Amino acid sequence: MKLESIDIQEILPHRYPMLLVDRVLEIEPQKRLVAIKNFTRNEAFYDGHFPGNPITPGVIMLEAMAQAAGLLLIYGTGLKGKTALFAAMNDVRFRRPVLPGDQLRMEIEVLKMKGPVGKVSAKGFVDGTLVVEAEQTFSLVDPPTKKQIEATAFVHPSAEIGKDVYIGPYATVGEGVKIGDGTRIEAHAVIEKWTEIGKNCQIHYAAIIGSASQDKKHMGVKSYVKIGDNNQFREYVSINRATAEGDATVIGDNNLLLAYVHIGHDCQLGNDIIISNGTQIAGHVSIDDGAVLGGMVGINQFVRIGAMVMVGGYSKVNQDIPPYLLCEGNPALVRTVNVVGMQRKGLMPDRIRDIKRAYRLVFRSDLNLSQALAKISESLPSSDEVYCFTAFVQAPSKVGVVRRVQDESPEDADD
């Protein structure tokens, strides 16, 4: 097996003038390798080592053998992307000078591999004569990554910035902020103090995350916004910190908040939620996994939105909406079961049918809530979805569960 220059550059991070392996003649992954380096008079180091009588610096030969060893340890092993860093070097011997025009033949053999650490025997020959040898030890590590912070951005010295984070022009990252790996903060966005953002999030233009609570009781105490992974906040989204000291506004994973959405203090959002443009959410609202809110929705404080609820655009929501339902209006009324939403989330037909039956007993029958819950317990099989629905309507509520319904919909029919 031979490797040419283009193959070598796919494995090693080194580039001219520090790429010191020209070609690999033989390779048995993590066993043995033979490579060459041609030393020409135009190498930059010859001008100063030594003028008038140039010889190849010993450290250059050791580096060339180290790069060859890195190829041997990484090639064909599933470790592509790792970098071989020097850990130790022993028994170094320089046998004779290597001059401009010489071809250094490097023979590398693996002596020992244990996890990410490898030890090799490295020998260099010119015209069949041994000129340099050493035992070299390497640690295989992930390559160092760099944060890309635009020159006009401001990042507070106490902020903790993860790997591969981008912070755009004129963006601001405040005191005590923590930004997870791979997150992008676009131009003019503001991440206020004590905000924590997870991995691979995207904060779009001019969003403001972590601004102080707008509650009059907020006294400037240390409170938080805590955001999970893989969230996307579009332009001008605003999210407030909690009111009381030590409390947090919390947003889970994989959520999409579109332009001009506002999340008030102490809100608790789960995962996989979509909130459309211009929706305004007051303080202490909770929204469970998989909910979808249309555009220009207004949600009063302390309201709870259940899992997989869909709220129609321009609705005013001032009471709790139980899981799996579709509501709309001003004030919002329950319209029907969110069948399409449940299907998209992969719920089985029998589970959807059970939810429809539970919904009819609570919202479309002459039974009071206690009677409806007793009937559900007697007549429906136990499932996570039915439990979620019944637990929600029984849980303590500061604003009450909406019981008003629109005219019966064809989707309400019991399959």
C-alpha cells in the first residue's frame, strides 16, 4: 500500500512548510511503515543552519519521523481525524549529518499500543546508512478546535465558550454565560449574564436571551436561563431570566422559536416544541413536549400547555389546555383532538383512539370531571397517553383547565 501527498494530507493536519512526509512506500496499519522525505536546498531552515555549510536540523528529522509514525498509528484504524501528539522520546541517536539533496528513508515499527497511546521504533536511513533513530511515544487526541469570535463581538472574560462556537459581529456574551459546543450566535444577538446554552444551538440576528425578568418583584438578583441542545431561536426572539434568586427559565432540546417570540420569566418549556412568529408567552407558563403554537398567540401567566397540543394562530389562551388537543379562538376553545399531530409523532392508532374516547368523556359528555375520570379508569386500557391526559386535568392549576368547546367536529367521532 502506497500513499501519495494528497492521501497524506487527508490524515495529517500538517501543511507546508511543516509537512515533512513526501510519500509512503509501504504501510501495514499499526504495524509497520516506510516513508520518504526529500530534503532540498530551498528548505527555509537551511538558510540559517548553518550558513555556508547547511545540514538538516536534528529536530526536523525527528519531526519527520513523528509525522510518519502518526500516519502509521492512524491510517486504516477508524481513528481518522485524530492527531498524534508527542508524549515522550527516548534513546535518540544521530549517526551522521543529513545534507541538502539527501533522501531520508523512514522506517517506523509499532512497539506497543494501549488505548490512545502508542510507542514506536523510528529509524532514518540515507542511501542505506542509518543516520538517526529514536523511540517515540504518542497520544492520539482529537484535534484542537478554535472558537470563531468576530472582532467586533464582546465576550465577558468570565464567559465559558465551548468548542466550535461562532459569535458574530457586534454580538454580546455577558457575565457568567456558558455556551455549549457547536452553537452559533449571529450578528447583534445578546446573551445576557448567567445564561446557559447547550450544544448546537443557533441564536439568530438580534435575539436577546437571558434579559432580566420583567416582573416588578425582580430585584436584580442572580437568576438564570437554562437552554438545552439543538434549539433554534430566530430573529428578535427574547427570553427572560427567572424572577427569584436561584430560579431559572428553562427550555429543553430541539425547539424552534420563530421571529419575535417572547418567553417570559420562569417559563418551563420541554422538547420538540414549535412556536410561530410573534407569539407572546407570559411568566410561569409551562409547555410540554411536542406542542405547536401558531403565530400571534397570546398566553396568560401560569397557563399550562399539554403535550402535543396545537394552538391556532391569533388565539388568546387564558386557561390550561390538556394534552393532545387542538384549540383556537379568543378566548381559546377546545376544538377537537389533534389527530394529525399525534400521527406525525408516531402514536399507534389504538393509542389515538383511546385519547379520543377520553376526550369525549371529559369534553363531550354530560358527566362532571370526577365522573368522567372514573369512567375513563373503568373503560379504557391503561397507557402512557391516557395517564398523561388524566393526570394533567387532575393536577393543581392556578387558572383552571379550559372546558369550553366549539361545535362538535368530524374528528371527534369515535373510531
